[in-house]
Amino acid sequence: MKLPRDLSGAQLAKALSRIGYSGTRQTGSHLRLTSISPSEHHVTIPLHDPLRIGTLAAILADVAAHQEISRDDLLERLFG
């Protein structure tokens, strides 16, 4: 699945909340999300509109590695 090109940081945070991430703090324009399943994991998302494609790819790769699924499976869960 192709990465969305016009995704904002707020939209990504909302999508990640569907798989167990919740906001723990915000500093300026960056939001930190935390998941406790399968283990504790933190990811920081810039609240920019739109997110740069490399930034989005890095965040999704990090989340997919933690969830032990492929990036395509993660995209399907989030936006499918």
C-alpha cells in the first residue's frame, strides 16, 4: 500500500490511537504517543500539516517493527 501524501500529524495520531497508542505529552508542535502492548513503546509525531513523506515513513517503520508486523499490514490497519 502506498503512503498517504497529505496526512497531518493530528490525523496520524488519531489513526495510531486505533491500535493502542495514546498521547502522553506535548511539547510545542510535537506530540509523544505511548503504547503498552506488547511492551512499552514511545513515538514522537510532529503536528505538521502535511507530514513529510520521509518522516511519516520513519514513524510507520518504527511502529511496525515494535508491533512485529510489516509496514503494509500496519498501513492496512490504520488506513484500510
